[in-house]
Amino acid sequence: MDLKQIDYFLALAREGNMTRAARQLNVVQPALSMQIGRLERHFGKSLFDRTPHGMHLTPAGRTLLEHAAAIRREVDRTTEEMSRLDGRISGRVAIGMITSAAQSTLASSSAKVAERYPEIRLLVCEGYTDTLVEWVGAGNIDGAFVNMPKVPASLAGHAVLEEDMMFAFGAGNARTFPKRVSLDTVAGLGLVIPSRRHGLRKILDDAASEAGFVLKPRLEIDTLSAVCEIVATTDLVTVLPGVALYRALADRRLQARKIVGPSVSRSVAWVTNPRRIVSAAVTAVVDIIADDLISAASAAARAAR
């Protein structure tokens, strides 16, 4: 078994389709099929079930996937550490980000990574906190930016940011709102917020419950950029963290107010698996993303004063 076979196997396991995997690897399909056949003969076991709907891992294939992914990560890490001896920061970095972070600062952060560290290969997955935490625990990604306090004891959580949730409305909204707004007042308006699968919704529901009422939104949408667009173009309103609002605030398409009596806040943490070494490349990427998130939250907070 060699690294080429491992890479071919991992690509096919990800794609579940010979054509797509071959395209991803930039090889012809017979070459991919030949390497997978060699692996199966090497282990004396079938690694995939071939069906009309695609390729599915057998129990032996799932076992190999776990070990092959670990081998590839360690090879990448070793290559990276050897490059560091020459003063270079390089390697593959795979991280997860919650929606409110990914849809706000990820584009600018990724551009900075590409400019400052041309030898870093960056993979970013967007998802819910529970899913990202699961991926970190399984070793599928190097770490993730998630909502606290959903960090299990088996993982290491590093605080990145704490910010207030803000009441936001379109710049052309017909109503006039005071500089400070209570959450129960917001609840009586046409509210657009994420669904109950979303970590931000749990924060809002918990705050409402403590205040003695239940949120009844008009619309429930998990794509936060869509929430901002809807609020900017209608008389509906929302409650989101500053990081998710700051671009629309900067463009003056939204206005924001502080929520009082009590305030509602959320915390963002960088979560890692303590069994994995955090490389210099991962640290470099995380520093850029964390700085951009903090800057965005600060800018949004100033806009709401």
C-alpha cells in the first residue's frame, strides 16, 4: 500500500462515485479502478459495495477509512514540520465554522491566508455546532469555531469572542425604534430568526424563557445572509450577533439597537482535539480568522451605540 493508493481510496470514499472521484484526482477512471482493485487484493477484502446508485464502504472499507485518513494527516503534518525547518509555514488546514462566522468574515479571512501563506492549503466546512464538534472529535478536521458552551469534556475549548446579540431592522423600516430595546418588545414584532436546529436560536429561546415568554417568529431561516437581506428590504426585524450583522451595518442597509433588560450574548470558541498536534499552519489560520471575527464584532457594537 502506498500514498497514491491511500489518496485514491480517500477520494472515492468521499465522493462515492468513480467518475467524480477520478475527476477530483485528475486521473482517468480506469486508473482509479485499478488502484482500488490493488488495495482490495492487498487486504484480501472488498472495500466498496458497487451499486447502481454509487460506491458504498463495506465494514472493511470503513475500518480502512479511519486508518487511511489518519495516515494521510500524519504525512501532511510531517511534510509541514519539515518545511518549517526552512522557515516556511505550509500544509493542509481543515477547519469548521458556524454559519454566523462563515457567512460574515470568512471571505476576507481566506483572502488574507492566501496572500500571507501561499503554501497553506485551506479547507473550510460550514455547519452547526453539534456537527462541527463531532467532526473535531472524530479527527475529520483540525478544529472548529463553535458556539459555547457546546464543548464536550473530551475536547479543548479556547475562548475567542463574546458579543451581544443585537436587534436589527432595515434602514428604510417605517417604524422608529429607541436606542435600547427589550427582548419582549422584539418578540411582538415580525421576527426573522434561525430555526431551532441553529445554535443562535437556542440562545434566544433560553433568554426568552428566562424572561417568561416564548418567541414566535414570522420566518425561520438558517442562512444568516438571507435573514439580513429580508430584514433590509422589508419591515421585518431580527436578533443576531454583531458578527452576522456587521457587513449590512457597514453598508447602512441595516440599523442596530442594543437589547436590554437583560442583554443577550453569545460566546464563540475555537475547539480542538487534544490528541492532535496543532500545527503552525493551523495556528496561523486561526489567528487571522479570530482577529477578523473580533474586529467585525467590535465594528458592529460601535454601530449600535
